[in-house]
Amino acid sequence: MQINLIPGGFSISLNGLEILRHTAASPALFVGHGEERMDMYRGNFEIDDYVVERTPLAHAVVTGERIEFSAAEGLPARFVMTVSGDHLATEALDPTINRVWLRVAAEKDEHVWGGGEQMSYFDMRGRKFPLWTSEPGVGRDKSTEITFKADVTGKSGGDYYNTNYPQPTYISSRKYALHVETTAYSVFDFRRDGFHEIEIWAVPERLEFFSGSSFIDLVGQLSNRFGRQPTLPDWVYGGAILGLKDGENSFARMEKMREAGVKVSGLWCEDWVGLRHTSFGARLFWDWQANEARYPSLRQKIAELNDSGVRFLGYVNPYLCVDGPLFPVADAKGYFAKDDQGKTALVDFGEFDCGVVDFTNPDAADWFAEEVIGKNMLDFGLSGWMADFGEYLPIDVKLSNSVDAKLMHNAWPTLWAEVNAKAVASRGKTGEALFFMRAGFTGVQAHCPLLWGGDQSVDFTRHDGLVTVICGALSSGLLGNAYHHSDIGGYTSLFGNVRTPELIMRWAEMAAFTPVMRSHEGNRPKDNLQIDQDAEVLAHFARMTSIYVHLAPYLRELSDEAASTGLPVQRPLFLHHENDRNTYAIQDAYLYGRDLLVAPVWQAGQAEREVYLPQGETWVHVWSGAAHTGGETVTVPAPLGQPPVFYRQGAARETLFQSIKAA
Amino acid sequence: MQINLIPGGFSISLNGLEILRHTAASPALFVGHGEERMDMYRGNFEIDDYVVERTPLAHAVVTGERIEFSAAEGLPARFVMTVSGDHLATEALDPTINRVWLRVAAEKDEHVWGGGEQMSYFDMRGRKFPLWTSEPGVGRDKSTEITFKADVTGKSGGDYYNTNYPQPTYISSRKYALHVETTAYSVFDFRRDGFHEIEIWAVPERLEFFSGSSFIDLVGQLSNRFGRQPTLPDWVYGGAILGLKDGENSFARMEKMREAGVKVSGLWCEDWVGLRHTSFGARLFWDWQANEARYPSLRQKIAELNDSGVRFLGYVNPYLCVDGPLFPVADAKGYFAKDDQGKTALVDFGEFDCGVVDFTNPDAADWFAEEVIGKNMLDFGLSGWMADFGEYLPIDVKLSNSVDAKLMHNAWPTLWAEVNAKAVASRGKTGEALFFMRAGFTGVQAHCPLLWGGDQSVDFTRHDGLVTVICGALSSGLLGNAYHHSDIGGYTSLFGNVRTPELIMRWAEMAAFTPVMRSHEGNRPKDNLQIDQDAEVLAHFARMTSIYVHLAPYLRELSDEAASTGLPVQRPLFLHHENDRNTYAIQDAYLYGRDLLVAPVWQAGQAEREVYLPQGETWVHVWSGAAHTGGETVTVPAPLGQPPVFYRQGAARETLFQSIKAA
């Protein structure tokens, strides 16, 4: 990066691209002091800020790479930026500063993407995005009844920006990326024509800039920066991971589905730990070991499953319930986060209390990795699990590293991923055992082999239904998360909202064109249709698993590519078509690798779909074989079982793609 | 007021009471710059502010009565305060300043009241109150279905602070009052223990302070400051004003009600101007003159009514519909506000457009007072009217006085009141013709003889039902509005919410103990129960009008007292019991004059009610005659027809009060 002196100030450019422009009349930096209010309700937050001071630091003195800022000439410097390579190091000289606002140069027609895993808006321009890991919300749209009811009953309706996985990093259509290295609450405000405003509730470690010759180049750089996942485990290519939580009955149900033609790679039983019965219904028992009552002789069953080519997967999260056998062990060792009085902090998860394992204590993290995940899960025979609940660190606990829990809250998902990855590595199972997370933050990429899109509602809604999964895959994929998948059929069924056969089928159609197909029975299995309860749905699902398996050779190449280049499996259209600006805001279709274009049907009752095909290629509709010249929006039939998918004419795997329809 | 030098700063005290304390380490003044976004949707506003700068002006130099503020020593002064008597004059030396924040000294257990006419919270401590005249909202509680539906369908759900009549004035339990002289958007923030923060989106004219030996003294001072209403017209004491809008059928319905024993002082027909039929239902025709089709021979009817002791009242608002005969007259004279292009601005009120009569043009105001109100209404025989819609001035019109409409928006209700008062005065009818307004702002007191509490929902809800009217009467009463009343039975019936007989009866019970009893058919008369449709309701109403008439000698004394001292008719308990702090937060009971304590039943299905009785007096329950020593909460039976009312033993009107039950 280069500092250039301009009349009344300076500008900073990155390979010739102006990133920052500061003059006394139009300052780029504001500092001050805020008093935040943050209230957490079971993973949902109410946050507001009383900004006591916001002072433009209008006066800047540049000395070499160092820029000293003050409010006016003659006043002492309050803030320093130092340009070093592609980083901008920041330092406050005034200890009262706990808010920093930085204006980054913007152009009116600029697009921006990223922000972690965003579920509502892929192109973030025109909106404001707080970056704070939390429940994403139920409904996520203040104009819907479900959101209203979730808000009123549990403060849990959410909004467009709520996500399990925020990250203060974006890519601009100007072909640069910006990353703020901080775990503090921050806000990206992309609402103004001439600048983006970055707000940080702390003095950040630094700001990092990346410039690229192409978007592919930028994505590769970010993947190098944040970490890269191993290739997918071989066993995954065998079919879908069936999510069943029906105790030992799960095995028989799986067999029946296999008999119906479903290709199965894994059986995922989150209830492997047993159940707790509360007034809200059955919950998992939050003590992480097999439950003999619910799954008798499970090791034997797992071995038999493996013999038949199917892996077994479970569930874990970073809490331990007070009435389970692990709690007193961890408590005796002092491994839990503490309350104000120095006692073990207890968190109410709904009629049961839990301790928070304090991963800032290396001994506690090691204990959890070895004794819980290592021995109880990996050594027991599990090949994977959902690593849930990374986003719930209470903001008022006292941690072993003495850092404010408000600063550790965003860091928690990555610490949690690291504990899981360490356990997997300790057994030499990296790239073989597959855990999946919804929570994330900067650096989760280095540890978590697979994202899952969190708890969608069981519907086609714009902000909490099927379509949001695409947005999540594309945004997180740009920041170095190569693998994304979701609960087929969605998860959250509340207030009478239940799954339709159509929803499950449309979701399965999409999932066949993602790295991992996995089903879920949802939060209320008995109230909702299950795949094995409807012959049409079951046959459709079986066929989609065949397509998934058919595409395995291609997916294996994409996985190799991801491991070597950092390119995600699911990609926004613009990644391979950066000169076609029509692709920049598309968030309901994606490239599956370079050569397949997938445009899932994401609304109910559709017989056809419009799809924009990028310029410069010929795109062949896989079901009809019709070829379309790119650069236009086409409408194709989209009956159930024929999701709009196109291959790129001349692709290396053309023959494989041509035979999708026969799979 | 006195400036005192203290280490590192100064303090300002008012008769020994510290009001402001400023030091470099803890500044009292912040200035800066904001970029507001204000969107209006039919009287409802979405407002937010991008605060670009908020600088503490830490450095203060006191020279005599003048205080110059700068951000730091050595920097030029940006703001000046000048202490002059009980005023604090303010001046910005920096033209970029459009936001001012001032911290006023506060105590932890302090209470604050005022803010204009507040409908949700009488004691404002612990909350933040934007002061901007608007629709108050339907439901006004984000946790209710009605509010949600109103928000989604019309952005009209509102919140606790939305009011037709805000005013940047408060009274503190420390026995001082503060008034900000400005019409700009402002915010009173009473959420902090150690200070109140006053935010103003402009440099205010000045801040005015009042100190009092008692709350009664303070209320009297505010009434002197803002203006005082005349006594009630003699004719009002004759009974209720019946609100009917049934065309000429209204007369027959009134007669039937009189035959049933209802005492009637006036007949109020808002549809006297005729109707317009829209897809939303019948609306009034916004052209202000009698409609011969709907009310044939109305002058004759009015004369006959007057002969029988009943006055006739109508309706007017400051808009003129484009398809009425008055519009082209005003348009030809250039009396309407203009749009950006200098053309007459047209405002859509729902399938019909109107011009906004520009009251900043003295000729336009005079024309409206003389030609519309004077000739069409007063000379026609009207004895009063609802003067509606003062809160709708669009913020983007161009006005004759060249002041930004954002600054005139809050001023509009007072200008509108002045036009009405001028018309009344021109006919020598001050204190005789009675118009009533819901909209208000600083100074409306001098012109508007009677407030009406706006459009409550037809229910018992906490934030939009019957009880909110008490809060409105008490808060506005402290600021010099002696007379308040409301629509008996409420007004707004939406989303299936309709009146119950109980609601009408409870409302009438309360209204009998207010300055004016007036009924309203509501926004959807045909969907809702009317008083004359139910024998029990009608008989109950008749009895309540008898009680109202019975109390007329007492009310006449209260009206004389209001005219001479500025004390409101309805008073918070603490006004006469300032040493009893138990009374400070009570907002669901009031004193009706000094000698009656009224505690309306404001919830459904109640057979009794708890009432706090102030210390130092003996309170006699008017229905049972039971005497209670003050200082305790008592529970009294409260069947329909017996609202909890107590008189002060030994009151001058004791005999009158004893015979209420026989009225």
C-alpha cells in the first residue's frame, strides 16, 4: 500500500486503487467513546449503543509510513495508523477511545460481498451489517407473522443481518478485499454512495487489504489468509447422510430407505446422547457420550454399519449439563467459565442448566478434545458430528484468559472449531472424520471442514427458507469456506409452520448439487412430514442421491481444487464471469464448480424458472439438452425432479453431465 | 440563575438547585452534525439519524454571564451560552453544528413529567422520548398483534412515545421545570442516573428554567408562560356532547337518547361537510362547509336545536381537497404550500389529494380564519368543532416564510390552533365557541380551549386503550392545558377489534369526571356497538350524564380556578400531595380538582379496584360512604356504574359529593 499526499490530507492506495482519502474538510477517521447495552436471550441479542463521543480526527500528519491523527492542528495526536505492506496497523494514543469509525472510499455502482455467512443479502451494498455471532432468528423478516411471534415469545425473530457466522471481511467489485482483524462487535455500513463506513467497538488489531487481478485470485488469497479445509472424506461420496433421531428405530428406518433406493453414506443420530424431557418437548441430554438406553450396543451397531458402507455420526456442543456425569469432572478441574463471584457460571438452556467449558484455558480445551471428543466420540467409532452452539458464549462470564467475554464472544466459534479439529487430528482423522458447524468467525476456516447453514424455517420464505442457504454458501464461500450444506427440508417448525412434500423435494434437488447431502428430521419430527413417510418424496429423494453419487467424480475434482486453490465448491456466477456485471447481484443461483450452473426452485408452486446465463459460454440444460447462448435470461421448465441445471458446453466432464438425467 | 466556578469548570444553579455541572473531564455540552432520514407515511414517521460528529465541548471559559465552549484549550470557541435571568441563551459559532446535546444534572430517585401529552408513561424517568408531532399509532406496543398488523399494513403501529402533542418541556421532582424553545426535532433521554440528556436537531432559541416553591407554583408558572385557556362555555355544563355522524338521522337518534334520560349539551356531527366514498369506506369531504345533501336545511335545524338547549358542532382540518369548491379559490390566491417545482403541493390522503393551506402566509391564515371558519362555520351557527390533523405538515413542502418544513412541522399544531382561535375571537366567541384538538406543541395552550386525547383503540389495552387518556390528561395538564377529554368508547376499530358494552360503560364512567363528556361513533360505526343500540349501555350513559350535570357547580369552580391559576381540572395526585412520594408515579388515577379522587376501572372484567389514597387526608368512597385514612392502598368494589371515586372529607362541596350516588 502507498500513502500519497494530497492537498489538505492524504490518500492510501493499494496497487493503484484508492482505498482511503482523508482531508481536513472530509476526514476518513472518527474516534470516540460509546456505552453499549447488550442483552442476550438464548443466543438472541438486543444491542444498542450510546455514542458519547464521535470526533472527526481531521488533522493528519504523515511521516513516512506513520500517520498521526488529531482533532485539530495543535492538539495532541489521539490515533496512529501505520502502513505496513498490505496492513494498516492502528493504535490509540488516548485510552478513552473504544469506538473507531473509518470511511473507506467507495464508488456509486460498487458491489460488496462477504461479511461471513450472510443469509439474506449476498450483495451487501445499500445496507448495514452488524457483525456479531448469534442465533439467526426465526422468520428474519419483521413483516411476517412468524417473525412477530418469535419476537414476542422468545425475542428470537431476528433480522436480515443476524447470522451464526459473521466475519468482518468483504470483497469489493473494485477487486480488493478488506478484513478487520478484531473480535469486537463491528458494523459494516454500505449505505452511502461515496464511502463505506467501518465501525469497530474497540481499537482493532489492524486492517488488512488484499488486491487481486481477478475475483478468483482474491478468493484464493483470502483462503490462504484464513485457512483451508482438507478434501472431503472419501466415504461422503457414497450418498446422503441420513438424519434420524428415533433411537434404535433409526437403523431400521435407514434400511428401509436404502431398500427404496436411497444411497446412504452416513447415519446421523443427534440423539445418540439420549433425551431429556422438558415442557417444551424432547431435548438432547447435554453430556457427550453414548446413551445405552436409547442406543443399545451402539459400538456393535456402528461396526455393522461400517461393514455395510455406512458411517455413524453424532452431536456435541461446548456445554455440559449439571446433571450429567461429565459436569462434576470438569467442575472439579475448574474448567468452566466463572460468574462475577468466581463461581462456576451456569447458563439456563430451558429447564436445565449447563456449565460453559472455558476454551481460553488450554487445559480445559485439551480435556474436552481428548476426553470428550477423542475418547467418547472418535474412539467410540463416530465418523462425524454436528458441532453445535458456537455462538452462545454469554457476555457476562469471566474467562481464564481474563479477556472481556464481549471480546471473546465472536472468537468463540473459532475456538470451538479448533477444539474439534484438534481432537480429529489427535486420532489422525483429519480429512476423514467430518464435523459440521453453523457458527463461525474469522479463522474458523482453518479448523472446520464443513459449514452447515443453520436452522432454516421449514418453508419457502425469502429470509428464512430454502433460498437463504444459497446466500449462505456463496458469501461464506468467498471467504475461504469451500464446503457448505444444509438441513434438507429445513429445521425450524414453529407456530404451525410445517413441511410440505414439495419443500422437501425442492430442498433435496438443491442438495444433490452441493458438497454434502444431509437430511434432518427438524425440531418437531412428529409434527412434520419425514422423507420415509411419503412414497413420492422417498422415490424423489432416492433419485437425488443417485444424482449426487453420479456427480461424485466431478465433486471429487472440485474438492481437490478447493484444497489446492481455496475455491469453494459453490460459487457466485461472477467468480468465473467477472466481466459480466449482470451476474454481480445474483443470489438464487450458483455455479457448482466452473461447469455446472444450478438455479434451484425456491418458491412454492413453480412449474418453471427464470435463469440468467452468463455471457461468453453456451449453456446446456441438463434435462432437455437445449443449448442456450449466455448473456440472456431464459425460462426453463422445472417440474419436481428437474431442478434448473445447466452445464457449460465443452466442459471436461460434459459426458458425465449429459448423463445426469439418466442417473 | 447563577454561574458558579468549580475546579475545572462551572455549575449553574437555579435558586440554589444545581441544574448544570460542567468540567473538562465530564462535559455537559456536546455538539456536532447529523444527517437525518425522515420518512412520513400518512402522519406516521420513520426517523433515524446518522450522527457524523458528536464532540464534547470540554473547554469552557466563563466571562460574566457568558460561557464560551471549545473542544479543547487553544481551539476556537464553537458554542456560546449566555445566562440571562432564568434563560440560557445559546448560539453556535460554527455553522456546521446542527446537533446539540446537553446534560442536565439529575438525581437517581428523581421523577420527571411532561413532554407534552404523553399517552403511555406519565413518569418519564428511565425512558427516551423523541418529541415530534405525529400520529400516535394503533396499538403502540410492539408485542401486540394489532400493532404488528398496523405496522405491516400502514407503518402505523406506533410506540410508547408517539403522540399528537409533544412538547420539549418537563417538570422534575426536584421542583424545577425545563423548557427548550425550539420547533426542531428533539429528544429527552431520561434513562441515566446522573443526568438527563437533551438532544436538539438545531441550535435552540434558548433553554428556559423555572423553579417553584411547590408543584402547584410550577404549574402556574408554566401556564403563564405558555398561555391559559378561558373558562368552559356555559352551555357545556348541560350534559354530554353526542357524537353522531349519521346525516340527518343524527337528530332523531339524539332525541331518542334524550328521551332515554341522556342529558345533552351538544350534537357533534363531523359529517356535516358530507362524505366521500373510497375503497376504504366513507370519509369526510374535505371542503369546509355544510353539505345540503347530507344535512338538509342545517341552519334551520341548528336554530331549533339551540332553542331546545343543544348546540351543534362540526369538523374542520387544515387541508382542502382538490375536488371541492374552496380549493380553486385558495389556489388562485397562492395560499397553498408549494412543492420543489414551486407548484401547489398535493398530499394524498387515500384516494384523494389535498392542498396544504400555508399558515406561515398571514394572508392565507387570515383567509382560512375568516372565509372558512368564520363564515362557513361560526356565522353558520356552529358552536364548536373538532380541529383535526395538526400533525401532518409534510416535511418536504416549501412554505411562504422560507423556513424548512422540518422546522415548521412541530410548529404547525400551534399555528393551526391560532387560526381557529383567531376566527373565534373575530366573532367575539372566545370562551363560548368550543373547538378541540389532538395535535399540539409549545404555545398551543394560548389558543386551544380544549384538548382531546386523540384516537384510542376501542379496547382496554395498556398503550392504546382507555387508560392512556388519563396519562394524556395528566401530562398535558402540567404544562398549562387545563381541559382534556376523550372519545367515549375509543375511536380506532381495526383488524376485528371492536367495542364491547363494558368498554363504553367504563369509558363513560371516567368521562363523567372530566371537563367534557363527548361520545364518538368511531372510525367504523357500523361494525361497532353504539350507545343507543343497547338498553343497558344507554341507561348507564344517561346516568353518567346526570352525574356530570350534578357535578357542574364543582366543575364551574375548577374552570374558574383554571382560568385564574392555570391549574388543570384533572391533576396528578402529587400536585396536592407533594410530600407523599408514593403518588409520584401514579398514572391510572387522578384528582378531579383538589377534592375528588377518581380511579377509573381500565381493565376488562374487574369487580373491584385497588386505589392508593394520599396521606394526610381522610377519603370517603362516594358509593359506600366508607371513610379511609390516606397513606394506604385500599380495594373497593367497582361494579359497572360505580367507578372508584372518593371525596376529601371536609371539602367545601362535601354535600354535593355525598349526593353523587343519588344523581
